[in-house]
Amino acid sequence: MLDPRQIDLTELGELLDQPEWNAGYFDPATGEVIQALDGEVYGPQGEPIDGDEMGWIVVGGEGSRSAYRDMEAFAEAVADPRLADRMADALQGRGAFKRFRSVVHDHPSSIGEQWNNYRRSRQTIRALDWLLDDGVITESSAAPLRAEAIRIGDDALASVSSPVADGDIKEVMRLERHLQTPACRQDPAGLRALLADDFIEIGASGRTWDPESIIAHVRAEKPADEIEIAEMTARALAADLVLVQWTSQRAGRRARRTSMWRRDPGGWRLVHHQGTPLP
């Protein structure tokens, strides 16, 4: 019996997804995966090699059905409705594999990395099942590798099922911190670029500000009175909406603050802010 850790399970999984005419071989003696060219294998001098005579096992012939189902499952898990729709459209008709890869790898997020993780996890599981069916490995040796592959695949799906990618969450938190700096608050144009047209801030007194009035208000602040930020957290409420909460301290006064950031065509912009005084 072979140790599955010595086998390139991803390469084997890739070969299993190939059509019958592009099948390769697996050497049960060494664990080597042998790629074929149009179904033929050649030696170092270009001489043809008969895989049956070498005692190799034919790999492939299952076709792309499993690989296509992987794409379907991944697309169904994506929480971003616009991205999910693009993936669904890419899966229609001939050329689906190429279009799907373009969608995930051209997207400005970690979706491509998560897809690669999910695809490799599924290929690893198929490779382990194939090796078990052919009696090349034992169930006990396959079990930990299967569990790890399942975990990686589940983590990838969990990541894309979040309404907003981790990178976007970090970007919103960065913008929230930047918004509290004197450099930003004393820059009317820069500040206005971060505020949505329908922005509203509700103060502790119940007074409300729109973009123009809040810009005038913060410009009157003393730059020396910097805002200290603590306990900042953020979470997605929808595909284009992030809630940020944090505690501020300024000139001896503390407040619990809540901001709502919305992804507009031009990027993330603040749509709502409210502060509640703390003792």
C-alpha cells in the first residue's frame, strides 16, 4: 500500500477530470502520476510507452462533469448577488470553464484564491476516492487527508458566503480610521469624497447633519483635539453594506460610535453615523 501523502493528489485529481481521450496513467508502485499526450505516453527519447505493459493504471475518462459541479456549487455559495449572477451566466453554454475562470480571477477580491482552494479540495477528495477504489491506499491513511481537504473546501465556501469579502471589511475600517484624522477632517474635498450624497449624522443632542453641514462643523474643530479610537469592530450586513462600531475619546469625553458604510459605484462611502456619550 502507498502512503497518499507521497502522491500528488491535486495532479491526480486534475487528470481524473479529463475526458477519456486525454487519459493518463498512475503507477501504483511509485505513486507517480503520468500525463499523456492525446492518450499516448513517450519516453525520454520519444519512444512510445505501453502503460499496460508497465503495470500502470489508466486515469481519466470521467470527463468534466465533477469539475462543472464544483463550479456550480461554488457559484451558489457566493453571497454577492452581482458576482453570483456573473458566475451563473459564465456557466451557460460552451466555453463555461474558461469564462468562469475569467470571472473569478479578474474580480478585485480574494474570490480567485478561494475558488482555487475549493477546486483543489474537491480534486483531492476525488483522487482519494479513486485510490481507495483501486486498492492503492488504505482508508485509515486517507482519512486525515480527506478531513483536511473537507475543511479547506468548507472554509472557502464560508469565505465567499459572507456578504462582503475580508479585504472590503479591512478597507472600510481603514476609511473609518482615516475619517477621524485631522488631515482628513481639515480637507473639505477629501472629506466630501467619503460621504454619500444621502449621508446623515445624528448627534447626542438629537441634531442631524447632512454632508455640507458636517463638513462646516468639523472644519471649526481644533486640530489639536485628536480623536482616539478603541475597540473597533466591523461586520457585513449585506453585499454592499458594512456596520462599524468603535469607542472614541476626545478632550476627556468618550462616546460609543456607529457608522454605516455603503459600496457605491465610486467605492465605499459613509451613509450614516451616530455617537452616544459614555460615562
